[in-house]
Amino acid sequence: MEGISGTTARRSGLLPALTSAVAFGGSGVAAKPLIEAGLAPLHVVWLRAAGAAVVMLPVALRHRDVLRRRPGLLVGYGLLAVAGVQACYFAALSRIPVGVALLVEYLAPALVLGWVRFVQRRSVSRSAAIGVVLAVLGLGAVVEVWHGLSFDPLGLLLALGAACCQVGYFILSDHGSEGDDPVDPLAVIAYGLLIGAVLLTVVARPWEMHWRVLASQAALGDKSVPAILLLAWLVLVATVVAYLTGVLSIRRLSPQVAGVVACLEAVIATVLAWFLLGEKLGGWQLAGGAAVLAGAFIAQTATPKAATDAVAGSLADPAQDKGLSDTTSHA
């Protein structure tokens, strides 16, 4: 940034990066009580995307020309980064713990490396390959494969689907920043949410939703809270604030630093699920989760800059979830 030293820029970017990780990490603990209260996972996804799309509508109107310039990018982003990631992640939450779902989703950095190596046919470093192997072994510990999978297989498959959709987000973010016609990331986020909400309307059929759930109480661990407050958190904090602070952080931090901070999302989600929902993980799951995060960290920081610089940069803005991610989330 002009007029700001590199050190000052990094310091000013750290707080937004941490805010984004906390916001995305909190999506699962807000969504799961709504699902358990009677809302279908797809309906929760639709409420999140539609609510955030309304909030981001002024940004979309300001960047109307993007629809004409890059329609394919926006449709792909809405389909994968918004609708696909969130639908798979929230459906996984209805069957497996929040922490496990997010840790499986964090295989995405390893899958991105696979895309770079085998689809784009670019070389990756030995350290990056070690990171991928470490992440896969860690996932095996999380799901305790020696017990024949200790969690619901369909739930794990849905979480893996979220990881695959997140790869699409990374690749599309890479394309959005390339060439002579780059797209403002805020415009991509705004139109991604709008298009994702439209696509989810067809699939989720919100007119069949149990709207009365939003006027009732939902169980957050051993406490009851208004369901509408959980939805407000999911829309305003876990989606709008998470995306906006994620974009701000990647502009001020190096991709490597922002990517490392983004890895905290999985830790934050697991801790929040532990304290708020009572979802405890055993020793092997905790060790495996640490291995997944370490592998993701090694994989994204060891990737050769010339090969995947833009992709690594996108790792700092997790859709997910996140979840989004969780969602990002940015589940």
C-alpha cells in the first residue's frame, strides 16, 4: 500500500486476518443448532447466502459492469465457492461434529497442490508433497480409520465435497486476479453471494422451510438462545464480516502470513464447538487435527511462488466457509 511501510501494513493486516478466522470459524456452531432445531441444512445455507447477498447488494450495484465482463467467473464462484461449499459443509454438520467436518474440508490446500501438479503440470517442492502426505495421514487419525471410520461415512463424504468445492474457489480466485482484466474481489464476493443465493433457491426451495423455527429457541449446548440471533450471527458476522476482513487482510499481508492465520479457522471452530456445543474430540482426533493443519501450512508455504502465487494468495480468504468457511466457511 502506498505510504505505508511493509511492517506497518503487515501489522495493520493481522487484526483483520484474525477477525476473519474467528468469524468463519464461528459459522458451524451457529448453524448446527439451527439444523438441530428443525431447519434443513440447505435451508440454513440459503438463509445465510440470501441474507449476506442482501447486505452486499450495494457493492454489486456499484460493480454492475462485472456481470458483462466476467459472467463465467461469477457463475462458477456462486456455484462452487458459495452454494457448493456451504451446502456440503452444512449437510456434513448434520451428521458429524463441527471440528471433524472442518478438518476434512482443510484437505483443500492439498487438493490444490494436486491440481497444480497433475492438471497444470507444474512442479511442486518436496516440502509441499510432505505437507500433503502429513495432511492425509492426519485426516486418517481424525476419522480413526483403524476402527473402520468412527464417524458417519456420508457425513465425511459431504465434508470432502466441501473441500473439492473449496478447490474450485481457489482456482477461480486465481483466474479472477489474472490477465489484463482483473476483477475487484469485493465484486466477486457480492455477485458470488447473489448468484449462489439464486441457485440455492432452486435447490433448497425455501418456501417449504419451517419458518417458525426462526421465532423459537435453539439449543446452544446446555443453553437456549433465540434462533434469529444465531441466524444474524451467521449472516452478518460469519459471512459478511468474515469475507470483508478476509479481503482486507490479504491486501495487507503476504499470502504466506495470511494463509497461516487462516489455518486458525479450524482450531477456532473446534474450540468453539467444544465449549459451546459440547463436542469433544479424543486424543487421536486432536493429534490428527494438528497434523492436518501442519500439513496445510507446509503445503501452502512451500509451493513455488512462480507456480501458485495467486492460488496461495486465495488461501488467505477461506470461503471458507469458508466455511462459507466454514465458511466459512468459510463455513
